[in-house]
Amino acid sequence: METELLRQMNERIVKNFLDILILIELRRGSLSDSELADPRLVESNLSFLTKEGFITNRSVENQKLYALTDQGKEKVKIVLDSKNKLLGLFLNLFI
């Protein structure tokens, strides 16, 4: 039961923060949707991030490669600079 609860919590966290996780992963360089995760899982997030101007995409050898824009890099910087505050908020849920 404990293992199942932890799996469910992990799934919810990943689902709710998938856009941020994608941006953080892209700071290392351009990636295709299949390199990020199951394309069906990330498709709506990639569309949203592109529409919002945080990432761009280009076609290379029948694949879409995604990369951060300057606006996306700034968002990643803000998130990483705020990680202690975010961690504190998360920990307060359990204290």
C-alpha cells in the first residue's frame, strides 16, 4: 500500500510539474519529444510551451527538435533560483 501511494504521489507531481521539468531538461540542449519522454505524454505540454514562447521547435530528419528560447531560459533561471522556496512550500505540506 505504501509503495502504491508513493507511486501515485510521484505520478501526480510529475504530471503537475511536467512543463517545468521539460524546460529544465531542455537547458542542457535541444531534444526531440521522444528523448524527453513518451511523446503522447508530453505533446500538450510542448504545444503549450511553444505557444507561450518558452521553447521553439524545428524539424530535423523527420523529428521535431525542441530548444529553449531566451524567455524559456529566464523561466528556468527563476525556477532554479526559487528552488529553496518551492521546496519549503512543498515540505510545509507534510509538517
